[in-house]
Amino acid sequence: MFGLSELAIILIVVIAIMLAKKGPELARNAGKSARILKAEARAMKEAEEQQATDTPPRVIQGETIPNRTEQPPADGTRL
């Protein structure tokens, strides 16, 4: 029967043979995917910059709370 070291060597050889056949194709596909991801990220960044320059910031009107000069109660209740 095979021992653990023999099985590991056989597994490594099988993986190396499969990688030799499929390696260039896998590397090419990974490169294409990286280029697509980079282009999409650049397009998103440009769209965000374009949107930031197109629309002015919204101003929401509200009421202000005057500053309180008194101290909060000692018993921990809110005013």
C-alpha cells in the first residue's frame, strides 16, 4: 500500500500536470478579470466625480436649539 509521502508526491505530480495544461488559460482569464475590474472601478470613480460636480449640495432648513447655560439635574433625569 502507499504511504502518506507517496500519495503526496503523486498528488503534486497530478496537480503539476493539470496546471501545465490549464495554467496559461487560467492566467489569461485572471488578467482579463483584473482589467475589467480596474476599468469598472475607474468608471465608478469618474461617475462619482461627475455627480459631485453636477449637483450642488442640498440645504435642509431646520430649527436650532439655543445653548443652555443651566446644569443638568443631579438625579439623572432629563430636562
